[in-house]
Amino acid sequence: MRRLSLVAVFVLAITPGAAAQQAIEFSGATWTVAGEVVKAEDFLGQEALRFRSGVAYLSGMELENGTIELDVATTGHRSFVGVVFRESESTREYGNFYLRPHQSGRFDALQYTPVFNGISAWQLYPEHNASQVILRDQWLHLKLVMSGSRLEAFFDGANEPALVVENLGLDSRRGRFGLRVNFPAEGMPEDFYPAAFANVSVVPDQTVATWLEEGPPPAESGLISTWAISPAFVAAEGPVEELPRGWTESEGWTTATSDSQGRVNLARYFGLPEGSRRGTIFARLEIESQVAQVKRLEFGFSDRVSVFLNGSVLFTGDNTYRSRSERYLGVMTVDNDAIFLPLRKGRNELVLAVTEAFGGWGLIARLENLLGVKVTAAPPAPD
């Protein structure tokens, strides 16, 4: 088995005003930098690559499983500092592990999210957080071990991982590897660099890895495991208060399946409409009821939702980041909200209009029980 070890030492400075993408050479390897200003210089006693914001991809490296080690230092300012891996350039799909130094010591100082169509999904996976003290202006050693659907993150030589992700939520494939910093830089000087990397080592592992095979949620749970979903479109500002004319005519409806927890990551299926920072998708079910009855529906969503039953709007809600308080994260759970569905005897149409704004595009729903009803994921019949 051939194993490749690469240790990168950053020796080339990139001046302010550099191109959005630039190939740089260091230690016999080429890295492609995309984003804001990145520069190499001595920092805290080591030759380091300092980031304002952006990604540096290791050229010629496609990684599926293996070990990544690096030293990282942050200023403690609000930023998101880490790595991307298994990235597909064409679909903008990748895994993203990062430190949140401004949350040092809190439950979400470390975070992982899968990204589909360029849309981060951290609000959909609250279990992918962990506490870690992130000292500012000091080098911290980070070791990431990826094998199949599992990720382990170790700090400073610890024997136990600080974060374990059992299901990365990514397909089995090789992809690009890079260093990434996201820095909301409002009000900060242009020459301020919140993060630095040094001593990067990437060791691919070619052994056969184990992949977690997820099944649907148990039928008795009442969680909805499949939805018919429409292509994404741009809705008007504010809540969707009525189904637009011709909504049943749109082409491209598909079936979306949930994970074992009932969560549907809508970004797996569609990206945001071109040129827009928002998008809305219709998610539709047919509910066949043996009698007229009322059923409680619990549901979660990210970021906004309108619920329609048989063409009438029953609910509109906002679960966006900071929508309910200054510290509100907008995390999606099945008990975000609940309504009572007045089902008529026979066929009923349930439609959720789900809008993405920031941090994840998803939905989850659960009927209190399935007695006397049959739920089917089906696209609408054209008018």
C-alpha cells in the first residue's frame, strides 16, 4: 500500500489586491488560493499562511480517507477556521470542519457540516458540535482522521477525540482538500488576519473504509420519510401566504428522502436560484384519511415555512438565525412548532413552502400517529 505524506511550509507572500484565484508554489507543491488576501510570513515563531478569508486548495490532491494534521492559530475574533475535504468542484459538495474561536469553551466551539450546492447545513445537525477551549494567539495542533462516514477530531495530542461525527453525510468519493477561513470582516482593517495555518500534513489511507448505511426512520415514529419537492424558485419577500398561480405546472419535481432522524436536507436536491441569496421549495404530501379527523403535526424547518392544507394556509413561521432572540441559532428540530390538521375524509393535500436564508435548508415533520391515514409523497397533478 502506497502512502503519501506531504508537509507544507508556506514561504511565498501574496500581496493585498492579489487576484481572486492564484496558484502558489511552496515546498514543491502548488496551492490554489481563492478568496480575499492571503499572505505567508513568520507568525508566532513559525512560517505560516495567514488568512483574511478564503480557501487554499492543495493542487493534485484528491482525498477520501486519511489523516490531516496541522497547526492553527486564531486571534479569537468571530471567524470560522478549518478545512474542507471530499470537495466536488462541479456540485459544490464537501465536508467542512471548523473552529469557532469566538465561542471558545462553549458547546459549539467545534462544528462540522456537510455542504451541498454550496449551502452549509449546520442548523440541521446540532449533534455535530463540541466544546473546546481555543486559546487565542497560540498554536494549537489539530488532527483529523477520516474513514468512510466517520470523522474524529483530536487536539494537542489528546488520546480521546474532541468531536466524533458518525455520519459525515457525504457520498463515497475522493475530492479536493483545502484550508478555509470565513471571516465576517465588517469594520475590521483590510490588513487584519484572524487565522493562520502551519505544518500541514496530509496522509491518504487507501484501505477499505466502513460506510454507515442509514435507513428510514421507524414507521411507528410518525416521522415523514419521503416528500415530493419542487425545483427552487425565488419567492417574494415575507411569508408565502398563498400558493402561486401555476405552481402545479412546474417541471422537475423529485422525491426527497430523509435520514434516519427524519431530516431532509433540501440542498442535496436543488441549489439556490441563480443570482439569488434566497430560495423556496414546495414539499408536498397526499394524506388519505378514512374519516374526517384532526391530526397534530409537529415540524421543524430552516429557515422559513408556510403550511398549506387543501390549498389554504394554516401557518407561517420564521426560524432564521437570531429571529427569536439575539442568541437564537435557528437550529432545526422536530419540535420547533406544531399545528393541528383538520383532515377531511378522503384525499388531503399538505404543502410546505420552505425558504432558505442562512445556515441550512431543510425540514422535518411528524404526525402524532398514523391511525386511519395513509401518507404518500406525490407531485401535484397539473391543473
